[in-house]
Amino acid sequence: MSQAQPDILSDPAELDRLYAPPSPMIQKAVTRELLDFHRAYLRVASFFCLATGSDRGLDATPRGGQAGFVRVLDERTVAFADWPGNNRIESLRNLLKDDHAGLLFLFPGLDVFLRINGRAHISTTPGLLADLAEGQRQPKCAIVVVVEEVLFHCGKAINRAKLWDPASRIDRKTLPSVGTMLAALAELKDVSPDALDAHYDHSVKTELY
């Protein structure tokens, strides 16, 4: 039998010795329903990451839209449209096998996160899809999440990263462009990276729905 490596932590008791328990204030701030505070933040939310998983592994995808694109259906339920991406639809495939879902919201300019953990399912209910439409565009399906935990998370990571600091913006020219990477990875020898860059730039800005 192989022995555990000494520098790999595998004992829960050892983990508990490393970290202090969360304060009673933090523990009481975790609820199973959406309060007015949560609703206020969701009304202005324009971006979050969705975490899902299955027996194949874990997946996290970005989701964005106009402020309030995540709709509160009741005190325990939220829903959002599934708009076009790269058509890999890993999140949707995962939810067919495992309905656990985690949502992590970022708010531009604010040093606080909102987290929702719960159970999710895919809906094609006509009324819901109509309610989630953007202009004349209606989504093919929606994801409905039943809340099991909702909490605010401190923004230390945002400040460590200086995420909202204009000086932290990355110069696009210092990294390989999307067209350059796609041409190499997909072995597109007959298409120029500049043409791919132009197509990508147009697509991500105009083909949102």
C-alpha cells in the first residue's frame, strides 16, 4: 500500500487546525431564501460564473446580460436564459446528469460577491422563455435554480487582483490574439489570423443573442 505524501493534506482534522471556524455572524448570513438584500443585487447583476458537474468532471462557464437578466421567480427560485456561446453546452449536459449548480456573481466596481448554491434544471416552458426574451430574440431554453444557499462573499480577491483598477487592464497586444491561437490549434493553414480576429471581434460584440 502506497503511503500518503507528507506535504499533501488529506485529513479533515488537520484542515480544521489550519483555519479558524467562520464567525457566528458569517454563519448567520447564509440563508436558504432570497431576502430583499439579495434581490437588490440581482436586479443590477450583469455577470456571473455558473459551476456544474457530472461523472465526467467539473465545468465553469461565464454568463452575462443586461442588468437583471437573472430573474427572481420567488424567494427560493431564480432563472436565466441560455444564450448562444460556443455550442459545447457542457453546463446543460451536466445538469441532465447532476442537478447541483453554483453561481458566483461579480459586480463591476464593487468589492463584494454574491453566491448561490442550489439545484438546477433546464426549462422550455413557453411563458418563461418569453419573459426572458431580449428584443425579438427568445432563448431555446432557460436554467431554473432552486436556492439551497445564498450568501455574500467578501471582496478580498478583487482587491488582491486590483480587478477594477484601470491600471490593471491588460494590453491586448502583449498576448497571442484569438485568431492566432485558433489558427494554430485548429490547424487552419488557409485562413489568416487577422481574418479570424476580425470575425471574432464582430461576433462577440454583435451576435449576442
